Amino acid sequence: MSTRIAIVTGASRGIGQATAIRLAKDFDGLVLVARSADLLEQTAQSVRAAGATALTLGLDLRDPAAARQTVDKTLQSFGRIDAVVNIAGAVPQVDVLEMTDEQWDDGFALKLHGARRLAIHAWEALKQSSGSVIFTSGNSAQAPKTTFAAVATVNAAIVAMAKAFADRGVTDGVQVNSVLPGPVLTDRRRSYMEKYAATHGMTAAEALEKFPQQAGITRYGKPEDIAELMAFVLSPAGRWIVGSSLRMDGGEIKSV
């Protein structure tokens, strides 16, 4: 069996970290990309413990040169790319009437354009390996709200972009999909809930307990939940999933 190599962005924490560790069971090598080199090394240790080789790249994918550097270093180290899993991206949660142009631009810079450039630069290698690309969006793409305007807009754009890449992928033999997580309890969500609690006269613990009830779900998602979905999509069993927007949100959005 040939060696399989995956690039995972945003691998220093949260869903990205959990996905990298999960994929270490299925891939021989993981290229871990994030801005925090120190946190990346923690992920790398877990990946190696799971039996895969890990290469860490402390790069900011908002920089247009970073995508090319990621692909070049991956090919130099491993000679192939079988999967690109785009998870990096933090978009400001600011009211639609208060978002500045700079905040809008920054929201698109990493999550959409960073992922777009990485897929483009890796495309020829993915064609050779009949590889896969996952773009991470979010369920807000399907239910925009005023305080999540930028998040929803960027996520909706990612869904559309993934469909366009998937259309090309049918011709080129590259599987492309988007994954739309719902309320996953990451450090970022904890921070948001702390701010929410402070402005609504409750403790952070009360806010964390109240949200699932309001959203009509039994619990928050775990990063590992999304990681398992990512792994399935990239597995042989998930190969016929093409051009899909796979929402995993515990039922928060009550629609098909």
C-alpha cells in the first residue's frame, strides 16, 4: 500500500487538532499548519504517538505566499499529497451594522482565501494521487443571524466555492466537499460564551448550560465528533461523497 499524506490547517487546537490526531490512524504522514508553532508541536506529539509522521509548519495562511510554501515543503518532505483539510479560520462575531471593512477583509483572508489558495497550489499533486479536499464552513451558512453576519457570509461563500472546486474535481479525479460544524465546544466558543454571559447578567457556566436548551440540542459537539466525520469523508467508504455540504450540528438547524 502506498504512503498517504494529508495537510491539515488550523491544526494547533480545536477541530483542527482533533482532526489531525484522528487522521493519524489512516494516513502515514500529516503536515500540520497553523500560526502557533508551539501549540502545533503538541499536536505533532499526539500524531506521532498514533503512528504517523508529523511535519509542523508555523505559517499564517492569510499571507498569499504561505499556501505555496506549504505545498512545496510537503512535496519536498513526502513527495505527494493525498488530502487537504482546510480548517483554519477565525471570523469576527460582530453585529452586521458594526463590522468594519478591515474586519470583513480579515474574515475572508484566512478562512476563504487561505483555503482557496492552498487547494489551488495542491491541485496538481491531488490529481496525481486522486486525492481529496475538505473545506470547513459552518452551519451559520444556512441560518445567518445579525451577530454572526460575517461568519455566515464567509461560510456561505465557502460552500459555494467548494461546489465549484468539486465540479472541476469530477473532471480531474479530485474529491471535494465542505463540512459544516454546528456548536462545537472549542476554546473559541468558550470565549464567546464568556462574553455573552457578561452582557446578559449570568455566569459563563450558566450560559454554557443554557445554550443547548435554547438551540434544541442535547449537548455541544466535541471536536472529535467533527474529526470522525472528516475521517469518514476521506476514507474509501466516503469516496462517492462529492460536492456535498455535510452539516453536523446536533439538530440545531431544524431543516433538511
